[in-house]
Amino acid sequence: MNILVTGGTGFVGDHLLKRLLADGFEPLCLVRVNSDLPVESYVIPDLNSQTRFDNVFRGIDLVIHCAARVHAMNDQSSNLLDEFREVNTAGTINLARQAVDAGVKRFIFVSTIKVNGESTAIGKPFTESDDRCPEDFYGKSKSEAEVQLLELAKETGLEVVIIRPTLVYGPGVKANFASLLKLVSKGLPLPFGCIKDNKRSLVSVKNLVDLIVTCVDHPKAANQVFLVSDDHDISTAEMVKHMSQAQGKSCRLLPVPLWCYRLVGKFTGKMDVVDRLLGSLQVDITHTKNTLGWTPPQTLEDCFKETAEAFLLNKNK
């Protein structure tokens, strides 16, 4: 099977390419700039509604679409939603239509749990059959792409597979997860002792990649939506404890009341950050497991250990 991957230089894409190569595939990759990827690559500077992918799909059976705009390029834009839509919605559909015209049979779309929403009540996780309820521009643009991809599938016979990951972490992770790892590595008392009653679903990059690879040729994956997690939900306090243990650090959590966080969030204009820290976001992956006969191969504990080892190795360089 001939596979084309977009976003191969990103966090998920990098791990995906390594797994595909290990499994004996020889994937091709779309990139924005020349890079040192261990696979043949096509440079496509922009992914939008006007991009032409001449000859890119020649002989390709499957596209795995990981590329996306996560941040708007111009925060002063009069319509940031349009910026997200141009790449994540229009760019995705343009890519998929040209893939269909070239004879591609299956299109795996790596979406986001933000399509479901930003939070859940304890014990009421998101499911794949819930109504889409995105709140931010990124989630809205991904949601619209999902709807249009499924319409394209009905129109053309393209097999569409949609995967909605929760927060993805693992060796080489960046952003907030990496910042928290760095904070924990100092071994200082941390103010998370009271954030013990929320629950969040995470997914290791290896578990996500394993699901993507499972969907490459699984006959029951076509035209399905799959939520994915480690199937082990934890509170913020538990997450910090796992990080501490993985780094061999003592874990002292101070019982700072939740109202203190909300007060700080209100006065700093960072209530979205506070809500993510204090709130819950759980997913039910029963449909994913039952439909595909799949279970996450890596435990949460093992991935926290791998993530910490990679972090410490990079830190000591």
C-alpha cells in the first residue's frame, strides 16, 4: 500500500512516519519546507483552497492528513476564523478532492476532541455520537472539515476515517505539557493539591499512532469517527504526581484553594487556561475499541516514563 502523510515534521507526524517505516511501509510526505525526513517528500508551501497537488497522488492509495493550523498567523486579523477555515477546512477538502480525482481510496483525518467541546461533567464523557459543539476557531474549522469530508465520502465513495485525539503527549512534546514537566523537574512544592477531583483523558503519541496505523486498512474503519485516549483518566494532581515519579522527584502538592486560581484567571484574563487546569474533559473510547478490536498498547505510566526520559535527556544536553 502506498501512503502519503501530511504534517510529517510535526509532533504526531514525526512519530507516525517512524512507525510506518518500522512496519515496512515507504510513505511519502508533504512538507512546507525542505527537511531531513527519512522519506521522499514533496514541498507544498501552502495548504489552502487554491493549492495544486500536481503528481503528488500518483500511485497513492491512502492519505493520512495530520497537517493543520493550530494558531492564527495574524492575531490582529479582522476574522481569525477565516484563517483557520482556509487551512483546516478549505485546505483539507481541496486536498481530499484532488486525492479522489487521482484514485485515492481512503483518507484518514486527524481531527481534535475540540470538535466535541472544551469540557465535560465528571462521569459524562464525550462519545463519537455526540453533537459537534466546538467553541474555539480551531475546533470549528476542524468540525466543518469533518462534515464536508463525510459529505465527500457519500458523493464519491472515498473512505473517510476521522480520529479525534485528546491532549497528545509523549517524547518530544512541546507547549503546556513540556512547561509543566520543566516545572516539576525543579522538585519544588507545587500548588496543585486541591485539583484532585477533576478528570482528564490524555493520549500518548504512541497510542494515537497505533490507532492511525490500525485504521490504514481495517475494513470497519471506513466512514467512522473514533475518539482516542489512553483509557485511563487522571486529575491534574495525579498528572503532576506521575510526572514527578517519572523524573524521580519528590512530589509535594500544596492545597491552594480553587477559588484562588479563578481569581488569578479573572484578573489576568487567563480564565481559559484556568478552566483547562481545573476542569474535566473525558472521552469514552468504547466505540473505537469495539469497532476495531483495538486497545491502547501503551500504559499511561510507561508513556509518562518515556516522556520524562526524553525530556531529561534533552535538558542535560
